[in-house]
Amino acid sequence: MSANQALIEYFRCPETFANFELLGPGSGQPGYFRFGPNEVCYGHVSAGFTSDDVQSELYDASLDVRMEHGACLIPFDPTAIVDNLRRERYVSDGFSDSSKILRSGFVRNAYYAIRPILPVPVRRHLQRLSLRGWNHKPFPCWPIDRSVDRIFERLLHLALVAQGLDKIPFVWFWPEGKSACAIMTHDVETKTGLDFCSSLMDLNDSYGIKSSFQIVPEGRYRVQKQMLDEIVRRGFEVNIHDWNHDGFLFSDRSTFLSRAPKINQVAAKWGAEGFRAGVMYRNTDWFEAFTFSYDLSIPNVGHLDPQPGGCCTVLPFFVGGILEIPLTTIQDYPLFHILRDYTIDLWKRQISSILEGNGLISSLVHPDYILERRAQSIYREFLTYLSALRSEKNIWFALPREVNRWWRDRNQMRLVQRNGRWEIDGPGKERARIAYAYSDGQHVTYRIE
């Protein structure tokens, strides 16, 4: 990819408006640096320095940006930098010693061997011990990290300044000019959770919110065709959840490659377009073995997951031919059982930040963990809040597969000028809207045509 390609794909703006050139090749070891006061980057720079510690004083690459003849010269490749964040290539283990012991191979094997019979209070205690120190990790930024999106916004601002423009047109992020998008997903981990799926669909339907159910194909419970048919018949969606949810799908490449064909086969049989890995374990470098259209396995911020990291964006993005639809809000289990928070306050904080970036509100609530009255009451409150946002904020509520199809259509759209006006070409263009980015000091603001 060229240095401009990621910006063009993100905004779907004409190529003429993305005119960035590299000051020189990156040198030294990849590491952390800044691009402005707050935007953290990871990778190589051709000027300044990088650091292996995100908490140290970081070089600000924006100080070396130059404007020459309408072009913007920058000391890093934005396409590579953004890819490093989205695909979590910055991740290093900064957890406590006790966490490292608990996540070692032997202990992890033992834990997942007995996990199915462990009572929730015991699991909860072990998980809290493993995650000790999570709230001291400075990056990604908790509870929402928009580093990728802010890097793109800053680049677009520089493009406006470099070319002396008052606005740049692009294809708006969501169909019909919606301000943001929301999806609800349910990972079904136990037979008890599977038995509750019909009641959960009733509950969601009472708020007018459809959702996807990620079903474990092997080992956890017996999947009846009748249940899969009911989910689809009622307008919900079936996806694949891991293989047998034993925590080892991504433990090594040979294990993964032995299971991936079986997972693909079940997906074809069930008509499932999407996938989410068990416990959110993931390795995007191996996704090419999947035949799925999209994946749901990468969190925005992974501080409360066994695998640290996070993609640092609130918008979908492509990993090769697979669309990644990130999880952008906290799961119900860590909210209730790790943080011991039985309110929707954290969900509301996260959603507020997501709406600022016109992003995707992606939620995961397990049918297994909302059977208890208090948890179910909080979920009802959350559905009430989401339902109110639909009209108040003009949000598009969709199934994951609908997001996938829209994002793929948008990825093929382009802006062309006819008779002095910008028009959209490409599949699904009738649903798309033209927006304009304007400079607002050091930032950009958006207006939809």
C-alpha cells in the first residue's frame, strides 16, 4: 500500500486530496511516538526517535511535518502505522508477575481443562488475579481508544492546510446519513445459555433490536437445527463461536490449521458469515485460513481480556479479505464480575466517546450471564437506553452481516465530479451520502450534504 492508501480507504475521498510524501525511509527499531499532543503511534520514523515504553517521553512527529507545493511531507508511513495499531503489533506484556504466571502455558492449560466445572465465583477470583494492574496500563486509552481515527482526522486536516482548501468531500461512514451504527451480539457459552436464547430474542424484540448469536459448534452443547432455524426465521443472525471454546484455537499454528477447515465447514453448513474466537483470543496473521466474510474478535481496548491489546478504532477495517468489526464496549461478564459494576454508566461513557467519532457501538452480552435477576434488569436498562438513542442520535441499528455488506459496498465507492458536482459511483450508492471535512483549528469537523 502507498502512504496515502489507508487515508483514501478510510474516508473514500478522491485520491487528489491525499497528497502525502515520506521525508525518508524509517530507521531503527519500531517503537512508540506521538503525532500531535495525544495521538499515540507505533512503528518506524525517519526523523526523531521511537521508544519501547509508551509511558516515556515520546517524540512528536508532527513537529517535523513540512508543506511543499501542495504536498505534505511527514516522517512516517501512515498506512503502516495505522496497520500496526489495528492489528495490535504494538502489544508487549506489561502485566504484573502474578499475571504472567497465571497466563503461562502450564497454568493456562490447567485452567482451561477445569474451567467448565469451575463455579463462577472461583473463575472470577482467578480472573481478577490475572488482570491485576489492568487499570494502570496507559495504552490503549481506557475506556475507549480512538487513536487510529484521530490520526486520520489529523492527516485530513494537514491535507486541507497543505492544499489551501476549505473542505474535502468523502463518502459518509454510514448509510442514509446515519450519525453512527449499533450492533448487539450474544456469545452462547453453555447449554443453559443456549436454552435461554428464545427468551432473549423475545426480550430484544420488545425493544426492536435484532442481534447475532455466536454458537459453539463442538463440545459445549448439542446444537439443534430447530434452534438455528428459529434464530434465522425471527430475523436474527447465526455466527460461529470458536470451535469448542477450550481457549486453544490460537495457541499454536498447527492447532489452528487443524481446526480452521472444520470451522469453515460448519460455517458453510449453517450459512454463517461471521466468526468470533473464544475468550477473544486472536491472531490476525492467521485469518487467511478462514472463509468467513467478517470477524468479531478484536476489542477496541483489551485491558480486561486475557489477551491484552486493542485495535484503537471505533470503525470497521479490513484484514486482507476479512472485515474486522471490532468490539467497542465492555462485555457484560467483566462489567458485572470483574469490575462488580451493576450499572450502565460505563456503557454510557463508552457510547458517548464512540458517538463523538461517528463510530460503531458494538456490544456483547452473554445469555449465560444475564439469567440472574439483577443482571437481566441491567440489560433491560441498557436496551432501553439504546432504543432511545436510535431516534435521538439518528443511529443505524443493524445486524453484523448488514454492517459487513454496507462496509464492503462503501469500500468500492468513489467520488467523481460531473458538471461541477460530486457524485458517488459504486454498488449501493443510493444509500450513501456525500460528506465534507472542514478545518476547525487543529482538527476537522464533518457535515453531511
